[in-house]
Amino acid sequence: METTETFESLVRAEFAPKNTYLNTASSGLLPARTVGALREAAEIRAEGRPLDTLFEDVEAARAVFARLAGVPASRVAAGPSVAAQTALVAAALPAGSEVLTAEDDFASVVTPFHTRGDLKVRAVPLERLAESVRPGTALVAVSAAQSADGRLAGLPALREAARAHGARTYVDFSQAAGWLPMDAGADDFTVSTTFKWLLGPHGAAFLVVPEDFGGLTPLLASWVAAERPWDSCYGPVAELADSARRFDVSPALFAYAGVRRSLELVEELGVPAVQAHDLALADRFRAGLAGLGHAPLPAPGSAIVSVPGLGSRQPELSRAGIEVSDRAGNLRASFHLYNTAADVDRLLEALAR
């Protein structure tokens, strides 16, 4: 009981939505502590104060993400987006390499492999991904949870198949980090943006690389990628960082000022507690849909629920103060820590009308 009360009191202290917000799969709500940090960052710039604390926020955010991901901070690179991080992985592959992907996965996860122009990119249905790894597959790239419908990738089987055939894995946790426990050390590369389930502002994403960097080249290296950044502002960097920081892009300092506080809240609440909360609400919605005669797309164990044929109702729901998404004709509802059973029931009542 004490744990539940602590969870609920923390959430109430951080969030006060003015509507029924069930759209975290698009972007999460900002906690109060994050909003405060963003204001403070703006005031630092407006008043001409030193930026030291903002650069400290980048390292603090990296450390918290590393703990959430279950890896050392030395394996975590900070960048602007999933697409930028994916491009680093794509650029490291030899010409002619086969990249195995899931059909209709999120564009930022797969497009950089296609734009290379000299890779063999093969797409198969998500449920056949593990069995489709074969000799000659160099990399398997997939989202841990699919953006459109919430389906989970079945990572243990995928990792086993990849190991059996000498392939590497690249997993995007953008729709999972924050509610699904991560084990980034089990994959070769993982990535996650931070503005969805991790509740941060836009402009920050983390890439986890192997201890030996996995053959990546720091194509976007600047002074921040140096072992001693403040001694490396002029001329080519003489010594790149010994850690994954060598792959950093000059940070959007405001973003990381907020991301740090959002990640600290997720860590404070505990991902297992968030997962239990989110899945209970998703299951409540699935049960309610059955009572209305609707069948969601199968995505057991996911905090994302997509309902075929109801996407066209998104505008009217938004006008009624209920925020969901229309994805390929499907109504997509995503449930996170600030949602309640009352939110689920309000959506069900609106759909029944």
C-alpha cells in the first residue's frame, strides 16, 4: 500500500492535465519538475549566467538513462534524434550488407538503411522476424514496441536467432523505454528518443553502443566528442573521447535540462511500477472495447492499443477533450503513469455514443 501511495502522490505532484490525454505514443506530458528546469534554463540564457549547469545536465541525463537501460554510462551517446543515431549505425555497415527489418516499422528506424543505396534491406512481418534471420544477415533493426499498434518485438527470440547467425541487433526503444524494462546490454545497439514515455522535451535521444563501439565512425564529431572538450575548440579534435561520448552531437542544452529531470522521475517511480500501472489501464480499455463490440489489434502486454476502423473519430474525440491518435485508420490510445481508470472509462463512454 505504501508503494502505491508513493507512486500516486508523486504522479499527482508532477502532473495536472487539463484534458483526457491518451496520446503518449505521440509525445508524453512534461512533469512539473521538467517545466521548472526549462524555465530555469531559459533564465540562465536570458540573464547571462554561466552555462556550466546546463552542460552538467547532459552528463546527469546520460547517467540516468544508462541506469534505466542497464548499461554503463560509457556506452551511451547523446544525440538529437533516432534518425540521426540510426544513420551512424547504417553508415558503419559494409556495402552489400543485409539488414533485416519489420514491415511498416517506424520510418526513423529503417529509412537510413534504405538511403545508403548499397545495402540489401529486407522487410518481413514482425511475427516472422526472428525466424527470418539467416546466414549473411548483418543486422536486424526493429522497434521494441511498434508505433502503429503496440506489438512487442519478441526480443529474446530475436537475439537468440541473431547470435546463431552472427548478426547484430539494433533496437529502438522509443515506444517502450519508460514503461517496459530495458536490457540494452543484451543488444549490440539500442536507441531511444526521450519525448514519449520518458516524458522529456523534444531534441534528445540516446544511443547505446558496444564497449568496442561496434565499428561505428563518429561522423558528426565536434568539440564535444573530444576527451577534453574545452581544450578542443579549435582545429581538428586530437583525441576523441574514450567512451561513447565520441558519438555525441553538440547538445540542445535546454532539452537536456528537461530530460534530466524527466528521467529522474521515471527512475524514482520505477519502471516495473509504471509498467504495472500502464498495462492495467490498457487491459481495462481492451475489456471495455469487447463490451462495445470492437476488437483491437493483437498486442498483448503492450501499453498501446489500436482499434481498426475507429481512427476517423479522432477529431471529434479531440474536440471533446480526449486526445488519441489516428494511425492508418486505427484509433490508437496509449496509457501512461498520469492516466487513471476514469480516463479509460471516459474514452469508452465517448466511443459508445
